Amino acid sequence: SSSLALAKLPPYIRHTTTAMSHSANYLITSISNSGSAPEAAYRSLQNAGACPSAPYAEMFKLEVPSLMVGTLDSLMNLSDDLGKTDSLIESVVRKVEKSSADLAGKKFNASELTVGGVPPTRYVQQFAWDYAKYPNRRPLKELVTLISSGVAAIDEELKQLSTSYGDKTVALQDAKRKKGGNLMTVDLNDVLDEKMVRGLEIHDSEYLKSLFVAVGKGQVEGFEREVYGMGAELVGYGGPDWSQNPTGLGQNQSFGSQIDRHQTKGSPVVPGSLIKVTQDNDSVLYMVTILRGMYEAGYYEGEEFIPGTKIDLQEAFSKVLKEKRYIVREFTYDPSQQGKAAMHLEQLQVEVDNMRSGLTRWCKTHYGEAFVAWMHIKVIRVFVESVLRYGLPVDFTAVLYKVNSGKDKILVDSLDKAFGKGKEQEDVEDDGEEYHDFVLIKFDP
């Protein structure tokens, strides 16, 4: 019986909604029919908040289907889970909505996001349960899982599509930066033509390597002044002291590790090799030739020869340049690459535009799907809360209030006065939960 069901309810099963911190567009309310005709409950709800003497909202009948009740314990457990499911599904609806707005930018028109071809508000006000998609005779827990798993799939797909679109957009921005950038970023094959390259003596041998270095206009004087001394600790130019053995000068000698190459140190930059290649408004491009590597001699340990090692001076010198904020530009002249940057940029732009259009269409479609799932969860919450609140057999009337601007608190106060137990105001617990003697769920689509 109804009284038996209520007697089993712990005192905390009286909750309906989180205390409102901002105005809600809609309030869903249900009250017990108390054995009377539903029309009487409907008129009572109308008189409390949607009539000339209480003009706080516009009211719509909310048809709640006959769902499977199960056990009281299962309903109590489900009630706790439904609040979390409700919030999670709302978050997905908001994500899809935000993604659609971000994609459209200033051109975003919220009216383009529809639910089954109608605005969300009209769908809510004319709600009808989708029996084909969500069979009402399935156990409630299965029904909630069916709804939430569908929305979780939408959330996961949105993440994947947004990541792909984001990556492609970053690639496009990078290509634009290089295309429209200065000599520090632009593809040098689009800057240096065949005539310019032919006028340069570019070295790329076992011993010498020509590097292209982009220098900001404000750093030019310092770079030109210090370039031949940069990396002065990198190369060992020392050799045998021939003054001690002049007879061996020019002869094959085995020195190995007995000679300290690093007694005399210097820069790997080839003297006189600095060339100013070109410049733009922001920077100057230089070419400088360096020693590519340095061999540290091998040596004998007894009769075993330990091979020498080769030091990569290009890598070490590039690090020195980077520390001084000079930009080493990788460049291999390839006439076939000229114009390819522009073609690549154009292709990326087409791909980004297509992905944006596709993602925009996806958002419009799946916004409706997620919203439908959200509304069905709201209705299940109304059913579960009403059964827990009013007991069995199932006998309640639910309505949807479209609250007039600024009338939220007045409406709730009026409902408390009409359907409460004579208390001047609702109980508010320390955790911010708001309690009433009837079911009250906010809905802010």
C-alpha cells in the first residue's frame, strides 16, 4: 500500500532538486492524485502557479509512461544514480552545443540546433515518450543503461572528431605561419630561387657543412661581430710540438693519445665564410660554413688498437647558435619543392573546411539525439521520485512549468504553500540540497 511504502522510506528520500543558484527555464513537478481524478491534481497545479491569480509560469501536461517499478530497494538505488546520469547527459548536450557554437563562431545561430526538427523548447513542451527507441516495459535499470550508453557513445565520438579537427587546424595554422612568416619560419625553397642558390658556394661534404642561419634585425650587429669566435671551445687545433723534434716534420708519425689536440682550441667556423644571403623586414638570412666533424685519434693499449671517435661539430655548433637565439634553418635546395608549400596550404584549408562542415552537421544531428536522451532521463527521474515519494500503486500527475522571467522563487514558494505541510519555507540541508513535500526537478534546456 501507499502508506506501507512511505513507512519504509528513510527520511532523506524527500529530495527533488539541487538548490537553484540561477534561474531555471523549466520546473517539472508532480503531486499525488490521492485517489482522485488526475484532472483535479492538474487544476491544483495550475492554480498554484499558472493562472491569473498566480501568473508565474506557463504550464504543460507531462505524460509519464507506465514504467516497470521493480523493488523499492532498486528504486532507491536508482534514484541516487539518476541524478549523476542526468548531470552527465546534460554535460554531453552542453559539449555538443558548445562545439557547434565554436565551429560557427560569430555566425552561430542557436535555432539551428533542433530536436527532431523542432526547437528544444517545443520538444520539451510537447514531449511524447519514444516507445520504439526506449521500450517502457524493460526494467528501469536496463532502460537507464540503454540511454546513458547511447549518450556515452556520442561523447566518445565527439572527442575523437574534435581531436582530429583540432590537429588539422593546428597543422593549417602552422602552414599559414610558415607561408606568411619571416625568414625564421618560412620554407626557404619558396625564398631562395635557382639564381640565388647558384651564386652560393654551399658545402655539404665529409669535412665541411654550410649552415643557413636566420638572425633577427636587432641581433645582426652582434652576430656579425661574434660569429667567427662562436663555439671557441669546440675544436681542438693542437698538434705535435715540432720544435722538440724538427727531424720528424712532414714524416709519418704515430702520435695517438700522446698528443693533446685541445691544447689549442678554436671555433669550427671557416674564416671568411659568412655570407649575407637575403633579408626581409624582420630578419636576415646568413650562410656560414663550418668544420663538419673532428676526429679524436685512436691509440694502442698494449698490442690492441682502440679506434678513435668522430665528434659531430654541426650538432654542437647548432646548439651554440640556439643558445644565443639564432635560428638554424634546415635547407636542401629542391626546385620541385617551390610552390609546394602554397599547394599544401591550400589542401589543408580544403581539408579543414570539409572537416568543419562535417563536424557541424554531426553536431546538429547528435545534439537532438543527446537532448532526447536527456529528456527521457528527466521523465524517468519524475517517475522514480514520484513512486518513492507517493508510494504504490502508481498514482500521480506531472506537469512542466515554463517559468516566467524572475518568477522562479515565487513559483516554488507558491507550490510549497499549496502542496507543503504547512511549513513557512522548504528545508535546506547543509549540502545545498533543497527539499519539498512534492517532486520538483529543474530543467534548463
